[in-house]
Amino acid sequence: SSTLHRDIDEVLLTQEALAARVAQLGRQIAADYAGRRPLVVGTLKGAVVFMADLVRAMEPTPEGLQLEFVRASSYGAGTVSSGKVALSGTLAAADVEGRHVLLVEDIVDSGRTAVALLEHFKAMGAASVALVSLLSKPSRRTVPCEPDYLCFEVEDKFVVGYGLDFDEQYRSLPYVGVLRPECYSSVD
Ligand code: PRP
Ligand code: MN
Ligand code: MG
């Protein structure tokens, strides 16, 4: 019963739909990682909201589960990826070596961010790497990338909320909504 933000055209995924799907996927991932001490790595900043809900839905919590974060940024203040993925605050190889890394993304768009991070963790000696994403836009791929776990596939609309931003705004909306074109057309 939250009021729709005035910059949002349409709610794509309600708070209830998100909660139900995240709960379901969390249980599935927990079962798959039983006995494997997962290192759950979220990409700042977009994945923070999804990750907070996902790890609390992982029941029973796999023994030895740990949380880490990396900063990956490619968009800046535009709606189109710059094509370069800047990684910072990356983990030390000692933290990753021999661990079962589960990368958490809010969205896989071109695929560049997720692929760059998965390659990075493999190079650091992870025992396994897997990708879980809240959203995927397969129509926008420029590099092959198929999430191992996915909540929702979405069409090519500019979506915000539940962690996803436009120019650092709208991350705290409890739903995923389509941003009104007039709210971003001036920036591109
Ligand atoms: C967004 C999103 C993903 C990435 C997906 O992050 O959160 O991490 O882009 O795009 P790609 O598949 O084309 O690489 P962004 O760079 O906007 O940083 P943010 O998470 O801080 O918003
Ligand atoms: Mn991101
Ligand atoms: Mg962003």
C-alpha cells in the first residue's frame, strides 16, 4: 500500500512478488550450497538490497557462509553502459582462494560487470563461482552471460528500485518500477 513515486510510470515487480521469489530462490541456493561454506559477494551498490533479503532467505543457512562486497561500476550518470568495468575494494586473493563464491548482482544487462567479476574470482583461485541475479535483460547482452540463479527476466525498459538506481536515485523504492522517460532523457 505504498504510494507510487511520481517518477515511476509503472510497477513491474511489487514488493510482494519480490519477497515471494527471493524467498523461494534463497531456499534453493541454501540447499545447493549445503556443506560448501559459500562466500557470498555482492556488487556495490545495486545488489545491496537484494542481497540483504536473499541471505536471510537462505534457510537452513549453509555452515560457514560469509559476506563480502566489491565495487563495480560502469554506468555513471547515463542509461547506457560505458563499456568499461571499474573494480575497486576487491577482495584479497587469500579471501577467495578455495572458496565457493556466489556473486550477487541486481541486474545483468550487457553482462560485462558479472563476467569481469566471475573471471576475477576464478583468477584468484575460487573453488567454484556462480552468479545469482535479481534481474536479467537478455536482449542487451554484449558478452555471453547466463546467471546460475535468476529471479526475473525483464524486457529492455529502464528499471529502478529495490537497489537499482538512476544517477544514484530510487535505490530505496521497495518495488521495481519503470522510470518515466522524461526523468532520464535530459542526461543522455
Ligand atoms: C549496474 C548494475 C550491475 C551492472 C549491470 O551497476 O548494478 O552491476 O550495472 O550492467 P552490465 O551487465 O551492462 O555490466 P552500476 O555500474 O550502475 O553501479 P551501481 O551498482 O552502483 O548502480
Ligand atoms: Mn551494480
Ligand atoms: Mg547503477
